[in-house]
Amino acid sequence: MKSRMQIFVNGSAMQLPADAMTVLALVEHMQLTGKRIAIERNGDIVPRSQFSDVQLQPDDTLEIVGAVGGG
């Protein structure tokens, strides 16, 4: 059985595979690929260009917000 880790996304606990989970993998897991989103990890904005490089760690706290258009 693969090991799992817990992170917090927008205040809710989420269990994820512990092996090589990146911000990009989380975006794909949450079916947010291609959406206009911003992600903050432990109080710091994660630039989209770094989604594939930033490794998630147990108990990370993420806030994911989507851009809303209007006029």
C-alpha cells in the first residue's frame, strides 16, 4: 500500500499520495488544469512557472483561488 500524506486545501484536509506530489500534480488531481487560478502555499504565492517544481510536504496549507471575470 502506498504511503499517503495530509495537506490542507482552502481549509479542508486532503489525503494525497506521498510520492512526488507537486503543485502541478495537485492541480491535475483537482481537475483544475487550464483554469485561471492562483495558489498560495504556507503563506507564499507559487508562481505558475514553478508548479511542476514545488514539492508538497505533509501538513502544507494551500489556498487556491480562481480568477473571476466581470464587467
